[in-house]
Amino acid sequence: MLYTYFTATSDDEAATALEAPEGPAALFPTAAFNGIDPNMQVPRAEAFLTGTTEEAAADNPRAMKLVVEADEGAVTVLTLTDEFRDAIAATDEPRRRELADFWSHAEDLGGEASAEDLLPVVDELAALAKQAKPTGGRLYCYLAV
């Protein structure tokens, strides 16, 4: 499944991603990946980067909160936490490599992605977060089933 991560200044602005036939890429800075599920990999990455637990990361009120949906949930926009945004924005290259290696061992990725395969994903997410943070932008994920 393709997951499109993007930045917007508010939940209301993020909800407009459903209005564009092309999705959020027509309106916002984006990074799209196959298999990087926000419900699985993002809390895991937040825990890895911040030292919190996966459960605490997933329990954050902004963790995967539904912003808007269409077509009976076939298209959704979810929030990501500001803690994840801040943590991944603060990473340097060695730390991004560590996260890519950490993700490469995730069972839900089925061992199909190596650390080298995942490093561009981590780099793009970090770049998106770095772009969002100074302006108070937030991270979101657009899913179309």
C-alpha cells in the first residue's frame, strides 16, 4: 500500500488533501512510500528516537488521529505526532542510518527491506519534518486503499 506523508499547518488544512484528485501532492510537500505504515512504523520510530515506549507513542492524542475520510474509509488523512516530527527532524545522518537499520528488522516489513533500502525513506521523512518544524507545520499521512 502507498502511504503519502505530507506537511500542513493545521488539521483543517490537511483535510483539503481529499479535495484534490491527485491527493496531497497537488497541495503540499510530500514523501510517498510503499509499506511504511503510520500505525506500525511511526510509533516504533518515535520510540526508538525519543526513548519512550511504543505504547506511549501510540497513546499520544495526535498519534494516528483521523482527520478526515471519504468513500467509507477508503481514503483517509491521519495525524502524526509533533514528538515524531521533532525527533526525526533532529536526526543527523548516523542516527538516520540507525533508524533505517532498526526498521529493517521489523517483522511487519517481512525482512523485505534492508537498511540501505530504508535509508532514503528515513531521509525523506526527516527532510519533510525539517521543512515543517520551523513554521509550526505538522505531519500527516494520506492513505488511499
